[in-house]
Amino acid sequence: MHNRRLGRGALTVTAIGLGCMSMSGVYGKSDDAVSIGVIHRALDLGANFLDTSDMYGWGHNEELVGRAIQGRRRQVVLATKFGNVRNADGSMGVNGRPEHVARACDASLGRLSVETIDLYYQHRVDPKVPIEETVGAMAGLVDRGKVRFLGLSEAAPATIRRAHRVHPITAVQNEFSLLYRTEAEETLPTLRELGVSFVAYSPLGRSLLTGHVQSPADIPEGDRRREHPRFKDENLTKNLDLVHRFERIAKEKRCTSAQLALAWLLARGPDVVPIPGTKRRERLEENLGALRVELSAEDVKRISEAVPVGVAAGARYPEGAMKAVYL
């Protein structure tokens, strides 16, 4: 299994991680026993980087991951996130206040049944709280041994710089795929200047780049993707045209579209670590197979030109959620 170092610290992860969000009902029904089996299979295959959050299933996902890694903690680099909260009226909010940072960390440690979190991200930047205050509280968790390294999610370059002055940021987790990469391309130069790694979530465009979604009917009831503009009617049609261009290259390389999409990200540099999410063993094994796909610089250029920056149709999130990203 290929390894990559996150940031300038001592945190080494496998080049492809496992996003666990879908194991908590975000993309339709999930089965805890099956999900735990997927995590175990990942560990058996040598993948060690697990990504969760306190908002995935509002605690369910951390509890699930905690059960899955019992007796295998030393095999795991464990990442979780805080900051998204559910308001009393059921709406979503963001809380980056220092007192919340401490409470959220303790709650996550309890659900995960661990003493230390390897990589702790602020899930969403709180525009009401200076990033210096939030990261200062996160740094206090490192001092107390509750957290080893710090990260940010959906943070813009200026925010990353301010945060990094308070305490070294090891990784930034933003959406990054062949389809959706405008913000990622803007962020990479800053990360490389500071020595921060890029953890790419939704590296398969929330399944678009796999080619498995050909119409809205392919998305089951209860699946949050039904709310995403990229899957709406004419947007989906336009995006599928892009995927078909990509599929032709995958056939030439004798790999699946998903494997080519992940290999393209891996080829962007040793500081990029994709974390495709899945709740199915066969998809896990397919994704890890991307490590066997070799791309030349010319291949990377050709793939990039087949799906140019900014060409995807539809925003990354519904309108309301877009206001909380890349801040």
C-alpha cells in the first residue's frame, strides 16, 4: 500500500483513504454490520486513513467507526471533524466558539472510544468567530494530548494562512475531483507554500465520475444527492457528456472510470490524498485498485483537458449550503 505524509509532521497515511459518511444514511439506507465489514476490509488491505465527523448521522458515524476499530486502533489514522451543529428548530448551523471546540472534542472521543484523535478538522468555518480563536482552542486540545494534528475543511486560502499562524495546519479537506476543482486549484499553491496537505473529499464527484448514475431515477429515495444541483435534469445531462469523454480514456488505460479519476488526483502530487467514500466492499476494492493505475504527465494533461476546470454543470451544494463553504 502506497503511503503519503500529511503536512510536515509525522502523520503518515495510505495514499487513498476511506470516507465513512455514507455509512450513516446520507446516501440512502445503510447497514451497520456491512459498513463495519467494509472498514475491516479496508484495514485488511492495508488502508489506514479513516475519515468521519460528529455530524454524520449526528454521532452515529463516529460510534460506528469506534466499534469497527476496537482492537485495531494501532492500524488506524483516525480523522474526525466538528463545527456543524443542529439548531433547536432542526436547521443547520456552525459553531466555532472555543467552548464548543472543547465540548465537541470530548464528545467525539467518547463516541469513538479512543483517547486521542489523530487529525481533528474544523468542518466548516464559522464566519461569526475569528479563525484565530477557533484554532487557538484546537491547539489547546493538542497541548492536552486529546488531538495530534489539526486540519480545516472548506477553508479558503486567506483563512488557511491566518489559521496556520496560530498553529501548524497539517491538512485541508475540500472537495476536489476532476469535475469540481476550481476552488481546489486556487487553494493548492497556498497549501504547498505552507507545507499543508490536501485531503480530497468527494473525489468521484459524489459518484458522477463512476458512470453509475445515468439518470435521476438511479438515485434512491432518501439519498441526499437528490438535492444536489449537479444531479438535476439538464445539469446531469451535461455532466454525463463530460463523463463519457472520460470513460473513453479509462477504457484505453484498462481501468474503471473511478480508478482513473482517483489516479488523476494521485498524480497531481504526493501532497494530495483522496478519501472516496463507500459503504460497499466491491467499491472499496475498486477504489484501492486505482493505486495500480500509472499515469504519465501527458496522461494527466490529456485527462485535464478532456474535463476542463469549471466546466461541470450545477453548484457543488444546494444554494443554502453553498453559503457555508470555501470561507
